Amino acid sequence: MEYYNNPIKTYTNTVLPYDRDCDPIVHSSHNGEHCLFFQPMLPKAVLKYQQKLTDLADWANNHPNLLDLCDSLEYTVEELRKYTDDPENFHDMGMHNMNLRYIASLVKVNLWVNDIRNQGIVKPLLLAYTGEDEPYIVHNGETRLRCLEVIPEITTVDCFITTHRRHADRFSALPEIENFAQYTEICQAEIGQQFQFRFTDPDAPYGIDWYETNSRKTGKVMQIQDECILLIRNYLRAHPLTVFSTDWFSTPVDWNLYKTY
């Protein structure tokens, strides 16, 4: 099921713990229907995701005109709102969002590979588990996993696992995360650091659909999608014969040179 239309809620890491009635982790349990565990050092090889780094490179290299696509993705907020309000444009918006994610990933992977090499993965991945014979669903962390394709020395990742209470026994050897204080401690969050969550609903097979945090450790490499579009557009204007490859992703680009062009 898709929960992307559910609201995103923001919480701030504070000195004093949250009361249970406003604690996001308590809320994500939906009165005990769901639970959350922390799995340190999960072998990355067990995680499956759709788009490998070579797939992303092939998509970019085979696009008939990537630079024109970058130009076409530049909408003002008002233009985008008017466009998305029209039901006839839903299919086009799905394609728009896919293109936006793919193009942004070109910049993100190049930025993040070097950052991960220097300080490791800061934010734990978020995985969902829905059944005994099902693999984990990667809800947060696919881009980081793509980065690890060119960092073979990192073989494990830390993960939060969100699941239904009926599967709790499967994770009995792992610590259960029961409140926001435990969550932020694992994330090594500073006081004042913000977290955003998108929850599911009581009938869902897991409790948390997505999360984000504004860690200072990764702030310099966490460009928003619009910035990524600008950077890759300017880069392609300067280097029109670029061929994307795993070597390109693993070779740092000085993106400051392409903020204006």
C-alpha cells in the first residue's frame, strides 16, 4: 500500500522526553498494532532494491536529451500546484516525479559516496517487514545502498525495522524502540535536531512509512531536488559529452563550480 498522501509530521529532539500522547514512536505503534526494532550491522547483501547504480547510469546515458529534460523539470511552485490540481495530469506527474528522482540521484550519489567514505552512513536505514517469506522493503536508504555499490569495504548497515506486532517474535533478539528518546539516541541526535515522520494507519502491515532528519553531519551533502536539477543541468552544459558510470559516481565532482553557470 502507498501512504505518501499521509501528512508529514515534524518533531524536535528536546532535553525532556515527549509525553506518550505526543511521542512519534508511540504514535507509530497505533495502539500496539505495530512495533519498531533496531538492527545494527545488517549485511547489505540481504537488501534488495529496484534500481542499481548501473541502472541509473544506463537511464541517464540512454535518455535522448538529458539536458532538455532538466530544463523541462523547472517549475515554479505555483505552476506545479496548478498542474497537479488537474486530475488529467496525474499520469504525467508520476513520470515527472520519477524523472525528478532519477536526475537528483545523479548528484546525490556523487556527493554521498565521498561523504560516506569519510564518515560512514550517519542515518540508519528504515526497513519494513511484512511477512515470513517476504524480503525487507527499503523505505529509506536506497540511494545510500547505491553508494555502497562502489564502497565495497562497507559490508553492513544499521537499520530501523518497522513491522506488525504479529512478527515481533522474529526480531526478539533485537532491541525494541518504544519511544522517541530511544530513537534519537540511536541516531546520535543533537538537542534541537528535527525529525520528520510519515506514519501509516492501524490496518497497515507496518507503522512508519518514511522519516528524515536534519543532522549537521550530513547537512552539506543534503541538497534538495531542485538544487540537484540546477547542478546537473549546469554540469551537463559544461560537459555535454559526459558518460555516466560507476567510476563517474565514485569520482568526486566539485559541485560548487556548477551552482551558477
